[in-house]
Amino acid sequence: MAKKAFTHIMVLVDGSRQSFRAAEEAIRLAREVGARVTAMAVIDTETLKNLLTYRILATQEMSDFQVELETSARQYLDRVRTMALDEKVPAEQVLVKGPYHTSVLSQQKHLEADLVVIGAFQSSQATRDLLARELQKIADMVPCPVLMVK
């Protein structure tokens, strides 16, 4: 019997249109190949620390901002989980705090995800956009296949 193409698909969700498109494709693919999906969101504490260090945010503002980010991330994850369950695809959700790309790499390894799905970005964005830069690092460093969805 042939081995399944993918058994565990991890999709990164950040609230952008592209990340929800990526979630739709991850769920579609998971349904077709009989895989499960983990929706993952990251609270990038490294960037938050930099905002505090450079006095862009005060301590209380940073705390409030982090709470808002967590609330939004949980809503995004719930939305993707609902999308998956509507398609009868087993789904989990993970919210982690830490440096973006290292958190993703660590979770991919921990979950043993054999495909990472991300929303598309333009390579020219990676020089000036923090999230695009982090996604580029993930695409470069993750040991399993990466599917980028436009």
C-alpha cells in the first residue's frame, strides 16, 4: 500500500486574506489526502520587545497590545478550525508566543507536520516587511515541504 502524501498539515494564520486562502487550500488538500490540519498563530514577542526597547510602545501599551494580538489570534484560529470541521477534516489549533520563525520551526518539529502551508508574499516585501521576512525564513529553513498559496 502506498504511503499517504501528507498526514499532518500545519497552516500559519495571521488574519490576512492570504493566510485564510492558505487555510482553505490546506483544508481542501487535507480532505483529499485524509490528513489532519493544525492551524497555528504566533504572537511575535521578539518584535514586541523591540518595540519596547526602541520606545515605540510603553510597557502598559505593549501589555495591552499583546492581549489584543492574542484575542485576535484566537479568533483567527477558531475561524480556521470551524472551516476545517465544516469540511469534516480533523483540526487542531496552536497559539504560541516567541520569535516568529523559530516558533514555527519548533512546532513543525514537535507536531511532526509533513507540510507547512503559508499565505503568499512577494519576495520584494521580505526586505521591508517583518512578516514577509519571517515567512521567507520559514520557507528557507523548515525541513518539510512548504506550500505557498496566493
